[in-house]
Amino acid sequence: MIRRSLTASESWKNLNWKKFQRTLFRLQRRVYKAVQVGDKRKARSLQKLILKSQAAKLLAIRQVTQLNSGKKTAGIDGKASLTFEERFALAHELGKHQSNWKHQGLREIPIPKKDGNTRMLKVPTIADRAWQCLAKFALEPAHEATFHPRSYGFRTGRSAHDAQKYLYDNLNSRRGGSKKRVIELDIEKCFDRINHSAIMDNLIAPSGLKLGIFRCLKAGTNVGFPDQGTPQGGVVSPLLANIALNGIESIYKYKDPKGREKEPSIRYADDMVIVIRPEDNADEILARISEFLAARGMKVSESKTKVTATTDGFDFLGWHFKVQKNGKIHSTPSVENFKVFRKKIKHIIAHSNYGAKVKAEKLAPIVRGWRNYHKYCKMDGARHSLYFIQKRAFAIFNKELKQNRLSSKLLLDKAFPTVPYSEYKYVNVRGNKSPYDGDIAYWSERNCKLYEGNTSKALKRQNHSCVACGLKFIGEEKVHLHHVDGNHDNWKQSNLVAIHKSCHQYQHMSKAQA
């Protein structure tokens, strides 16, 4: 049994993943191009090829079992992982039923919200997640060709930082930002109220894939709302929400003095901000938006939607934006965002069961992640530099290490890694560009700019290619920094290489088996 398991493990690891990725990307690029020129019939034929492709099926299984952050979350069947034999068996099942997939029930996990309420995370089984990932491979390139350029949420090649930079550019002194207002739009229970017909009517897909998506939607419906909702927790759910909401960004538009049409709306999933001029009627814009949402089974939350002067400041995606009277705009971490972050840090620092070394190891990824997210903000000042939090951590480390100040300082540096910040320096994604457009040079170079320090240097040395598989870094998969000799204390440039997350996993699997 052990021998068979090792054989399956070796077979899985030695699959030609590089060839699979190239095969899938080539098909996805053709789907994107077909929709771009209006040939949806050809796009649907190509989507069928993706669903039948062995490369796509294996990549989908690898994505949900190895790469996704929720890969260890069990569905209603109780399975939290698959053996290598089960992965190959699932690939066979996907091949047999890819056009007639039947979804199992969903496991419901209550998630507390910041307003005191709870939302229900609905988790599919691993098999259903793999099918949804396969469906996403086929659907995403088709709809990327139709999405509005300022829809930034849950889209490959776009991020919250694009939305942040767009607000900078539209509210600075050159654009008269101090005179403008913003509509902070909140959609009431967006994911729970999306009308299924709004998704199905706009879906670019062959009939078998449409049937599978319909069953996926029905598996996540709420009692009393049989024709509404997309399950939060599904791999394909964010894409379906984007399909339903696509077009809301174009509701408000105007012409600038040069006669160019402007659509100053920014959407990130169901969060949206609309920048309006002093002469614009906010009530009229909201009325048109309400009409758009009503056709999709949703409505504007009257209690949370508000019109705010830019000089009064507003929150969006964890940032607080404010235009000063002199016209300068700054963004800082929002009060709510900082409170949540500080609570996590204090919980670890005060935890009596952790030693100083464990605390430092647990703090480092949280602090690095928070600082990376806010690195294009104004982060000077004691509060956002985390001076007082670090002072408290040092006192506790020093006490636990019996007044060894040098060791405490070294642990503090490890627990609070520095991330350089540069306000306004982010470069927005260009227009309607998409990773599926085939412009590998643009996307690989752009993705490299999203990393700094040793990772950035390694990417430049490697000409933006993974040192393990040779492919360019153009997709959503994260770039990891790999220590060639296995010594994580050796930070010499010659010992550091940039590598895909999945390739990094296989490197360590090989060493563990050796």
C-alpha cells in the first residue's frame, strides 16, 4: 500500500505541469480573442475543449488541493484532503461528467461580520471545487473580454491597489479633487440576493457548462429565496458575481472639456465608489443604480450608502481617503482596519502559551502582510509605524528572554519586518489589458514590479521567468523566494531564486523524499 502511494506521489509530481499550463493558456487566449471579435460560437467550442482537456482537469485539481488558501477546508462529505490516487481518480470523474456535473450539498460555516451579524460561508466538497475551478478556466477568459476596465475585484491581473491609485489620480489637485464628492455605494446582501437569471442570461458558455453552473447556484440557495444567491465559498462564485454586476460602472458618465467620455466609478466585487462633480445630482445617479440592481434581484442599502465630500474623507477597501483643502490627497489605513490588525497582534503578544520565538514567527507574516497592503499609503507617524506596539512587544520579549536585550532586539526585527512605503507610486494596469491577451512581455514585467527587495532582484536576474519550470510569471500564482542550499539564513543573492508557489512545493517534496 505504501509502495503504491509512493508511486502515485511520484507520478503526480512528475507530470508535465509546464506543458499543461501552456496548453491551457493557449486555449484560454483563443477564447478571449474570439469573444473580443464577437465570435461567441467559436468561443463556446473552445470552452468545450478546455472542459475536455486533461491538462485543465489536472491543473484544476492541483489548484484546489495544493494552491488555494482554503485547500484544507472540508466540505459536507468531511474530506479535507485527497491522496494522490484520489486525485487521479477525480480527474477521471471530471472527464466522464464534465458536461453533466451534479453538485453535492454545501457545508455551512458561520463567519462573524464587523457589524455584529454573521454571514454564512458555504463550502463545496473538494470534487465540486475542482469542477468549479475547471469551469472557471473556461469562463474567465470569455468574460475578461467583456468586463469593465475599472472592475478590480477577483480578477486576474488586477488588485485593490489599482482601485487605490485610480482614486489618487481622480481626486488630486489637478483634477479638482477638493470640490468633488463620492457616493459610497453599499449593496444589501449582494451575494445572497443575486438573481440566478441575471447570471445565466449573461453567461458565455456551452449548454453543458451552463447546466453545471445552474446546479452550482441551486446548491447554495437560501430557504425562501430559491432563485437568488451565489454561494460564498465556491471557487467560481466571485466570477459569477462579477458577471451579474458587470455594467454598473458605466451608469454614471460625463464628457470632459475636451469631449472625452469619462466613467469615474470604481468597483471591487460588491464594494463601489462613484466620484461625482459638484454639479452632478447624486439622487438621480442612485436612482439609476437602484434600477440596475433591481433587475438583478438586489437593492441599495439605504443605511450604509452615503454621499460624502472628499474633504470630509471616506473609507474604501480598508483605506481612509481624504483630500485636504490645499488639494493634496492622502490615504491611510482606516480606523476599522487598524483596530482589527492591532487586535490580532495583541492577542499573539499577550498569549501566555507562546514563547518569544514562537510569537515572533507568528507575528512576522501578519505584520508583513499588513504593511505590504498599505505600502502605497501615507505611513509616517508613530501609530502607523507601529512604534508603540513594537515597544510593548520588546518589553515582553525582553522579560521572557530574561533581560537579554540583544536577543530581544533580534526577535523584534524578525517579528516586525520592515516594508518600504511609497505613496502614489503604484502603476495602474493599462486600460482593458488582460493576462489572456497574449502580451506576455507586458504582464511578466508588470507582475515583477509588484514585488520588492530580494524577490524583485531575483525576478530581474531571471528575466521574469520561473527558475524551475521556465514559464513567465503572468498568472495569479504567487512568486516565492527559494533558498537553493536549503539554508534559510543564507540571504546571499546567489542563493536566492524566484519560483512559482507550486514549483516551490515540489522542490521541498523532492527533498523530503530524498
